[in-house]
Amino acid sequence: MRTIKSPHERKKEFLETARKFFFTKGYEQTSVDEIIKAVGLSKGSFYYYFKSKEDLLDELTKELSLKILTKIEEIVDRDDLDAISKLNKSFSEAAAIKFENIQLIKTLLKVLCDESNVYFRYKIYQKNTDIVAPEFYKIVQQGIKEETFNTPYPLESSRMIFELASNLTEKVSKLILEINENPENYKKLEREYQNYQLSIERILGAPEGSIDFFTDNLLNKFVRKIMSVEEL
Amino acid sequence: MRTIKSPHERKKEFLETARKFFFTKGYEQTSVDEIIKAVGLSKGSFYYYFKSKEDLLDELTKELSLKILTKIEEIVDRDDLDAISKLNKSFSEAAAIKFENIQLIKTLLKVLCDESNVYFRYKIYQKNTDIVAPEFYKIVQQGIKEETFNTPYPLESSRMIFELASNLTEKVSKLILEINENPENYKKLEREYQNYQLSIERILGAPEGSIDFFTDNLLNKFVRKIMSVEEL
């Protein structure tokens, strides 16, 4: 007798199979047909849940964003942390989650670097800004109350910090993916991260040296982990 | 006898006709066929110079960018100005040039706001950053020498200032185009500009209040001029 799967199970199966293919063969090298065949369900069933291959990657990205958002919300809601600790912790915990999902990150870096995916990148950045910037806004407001942050534009600068993070991701993606051929990229990467940290510290008017979430060591570990993930 | 036009004249004629149509009928409402018909040259002749309608807008934008770049180069090359004056002057002169080309600006704002043009926007921003950021880098280096700017990352922050300007353009475009229906957008616009000024001042480590190129009055004039350009 044929096992009837729930809609939720079916959708999940497509996603898990896509994840496996994207991470082993690479996103560009995977076709929707392959995924459908491997799952063993019909084409109609696939298109009931997803519009395209991009849609699959979008869902996987959403899962990751949701994990990060949940973690940041947890941090923001704590009442034993000051604003500076919350900001640093949000960044370092987000980095840790990316670390755990390094294969998805590498797949995303490749896709986001590709100029033909500019629209996809735009949508991802915008969605992330819309969901996470309000949490940052709460931290910034707390910091102003605590008098450790000093900006007349808390709302605007909360979004700005996020936009700068998106710009950073774009630059960093290119640098990381070509790091084997250009070892000097490591130095450039380090400078981009340090400039980012210093800039958000200054934009928020935070004390010098207070924003520090990406120590050299963590950056080094991150880059090495990215590079050690089997070549796609 | 038929007048033989030089290739340069032909290209220019297509561009001038496109400009006229874009500014009177609107970009979206203009077709390539209309432009070809109005110029009275062949389709083949059009496609010899341009790939698409977008290409025409791209050329018109390039003309504007070149005017701005030339003006900024002039300012950067002067030896009677300090770095702070050069930075303020570059921004205010760029604003003045945009002012003189308000119809193109309005056409661009509309196109750049449209999500289907994300790739076009991306290309424009990237090209502008690539050509103008090096000039800003020279100003930043001068400011560091003069000890009015203070950043360990002059190269990275010169690009960052530019990326923030692109982000600002995007936000401002939406706010301006909907200002008639949402008069409160004017206040938002003002805050975005002020936050931008303050942020670049802080990123560069410049003295408080030294970066000030977009006084309230100029912003007001700019918005009113945009709004007074006949509705497209």
C-alpha cells in the first residue's frame, strides 16, 4: 500500500533533498527535475509548493534567517544585559549560527556573488533588514537610555547598520570565494570587518572599542571553515 | 538629396529623442519603436548603437555621472581647499548638477524605485561607486594628513560613504515619489539626509558639525523642484 504523506512532510522532503543536492553538487548544477525524481513525487506536487529552484533556496535561507531572528529576539528580551552586550552578542551569536550552517552559507555566497542573481540577493537583504532591524532598534533605544549610545537618529541608524551588513556580505562573499587564488584577500577581509565594526560603533556614538564581536580569531576560523567545505 | 549623418550625430539624435520622450511621456510609457519612428532612421541603425530602451537610459545616466565626476575631479585637484571643504563642496556641487537635470533625476527615481529594475539599479550604483569612490579616497587621505579626519580605514570608508549614498538614494526615491500622498515623508526625508551627513562625519572621524552640505533649505528646494516637474 502506498504511504500517504502529509503536505508538510512532502514539502519538507523536497527541501531536504534540495539541500542535499545544493550542498553536494552545487546550486547551479542542480535541476528541479533531479530533485523531483529523487523525491519520487510528481512534478505537480513540486510546483504546488514551490515556484522554482530559487524558491527552494529562498526557503532554506528563510529557515536560517528565522533561527538567527529567534536568537536575537531572545537576546533582546533579556533584562540582565546592557545594550552594548546585546549588540555584540547578537552579532556573535548570528555568526555562530552561520558557522553551524556553513554549507548553506557557502552555497549562498556563490549564488549571491553571481550577477544574474541580483534580484534574489536584493529580496533576501530587504527581507532580512525588515525583520531584524526592528530588534536592533530596540537595542539602540536601550543604549540611548543607558547613555552608552548617542545618536539623534536611532531608527534611521538601526536600519543603516543593517544595510551596511548587507553591503559587507556582498564584498566578503567575493573575497572569500577567491581567497585560494588571492591569499591577500584575507587581509582585505579583516580590514572590511574591522571597518564595519568601527563604523557602526561610531554611527551609534558608542564608546571607543566597545563594539567588538568578530575577533581576528573568529574571522580566521570562519574563513578556514568556509574553505574546508568540500568544493562545490 | 538625403543628408548623410555622421555616426556620432545619429547616436546623439536617438539619445535626444529618447530624452524628450522619457521626460514628457515617461520611461515606461515610451517604446523603442516610437523613438525610432520619431528619429526617422532604421531599426538596424538603432540597434547598432543600443541594445535596448534601458541602454538609452543608461547612456543618459552616464552623461550625468560624467558631469558630476568632472566637477568632483576639479574640486579634488584644487590646492586652495582643505579636505572638509572639498567633501562638502563635492556633495553640494553634485546636488546642484542633479538640480539642473531634475527631469532626468525624476525619470531615474521612478525607474530605480521599480522592483523590476533592480539589476539596472545595481549596475548604476556599482559603476558610480567605482568611478567616484577613488576621488573620495583622495579627499579622505588629505583629511587624514591634515588631521581633521581620523580613520584607520581610509580606503574602506571611502567606499562605504558611497555605498551609503546609494542606499540613501533608494530610500529617498520612494519617499519623494510618494510625498504628495504622504506629506509626513518630508520629515522622514530630512531625517534620512541628516543621519547620512552625521554618519559619514562619524565614520571619517571628522569634527562634529563639519560635514554639512545639504542644509534644510536646499533639501526643501530640491523636493519642491522634483514635485513641480510635470507629472510623468
